[in-house]
Amino acid sequence: MSFSDKAEDTAKQAKGAAKDLAKQSSGVVNALHNLGIRSEYAYAAGVASIGLSYASYFISRGKSGDSKAQSDRWGIFIGHWAPTFFALGIALKLEEKDN
């Protein structure tokens, strides 16, 4: 057996092992999927987070005694949730395709 044949055989074994490992998926995303949480819910939470970010900013700005910096912090804090929800939605979508 030549070196290239051994390398090709090893590559096939590695691909097979990776596929087997992917089928045995575990972790947070798999647990959420098994609980019935769908990717659409995560996408909706991301959009809601954007809306809540704007709302919290303007509500905080309207309160007397609060500074503009405090309003900015509230809006930014809640706005940081959106990318997490969208990333979770993508991960759940991939999990849904695998099952």
C-alpha cells in the first residue's frame, strides 16, 4: 500500500468518524431542540430584542432624573441579546435539518 493510499484511507476513516460524531450530537442546542424549541422561536426573540432595545431606550429617556448615558446603557444592554438569539436560531435550524 502506498503512502497516498494510506492517506486516502485515513481521510475516509476520519470523515466517517466525524459523521458518526455529528449524529450523536449532544449539548445545549440538541437539548433545546429536544425540548421542542424551534429556530423560529429564536428568530422571533431576536426581532423582539431589537424592538425592546428601542423601547427601553425611549422609555428610559422619558423618565425624569435619568441621564442620557443610562438610557444608552439600557438600549445597548438589551440590543446585545439579538445576535445571540439569531445565532441560536441558526444552530437550531441546523439541528432541525439533521433530524
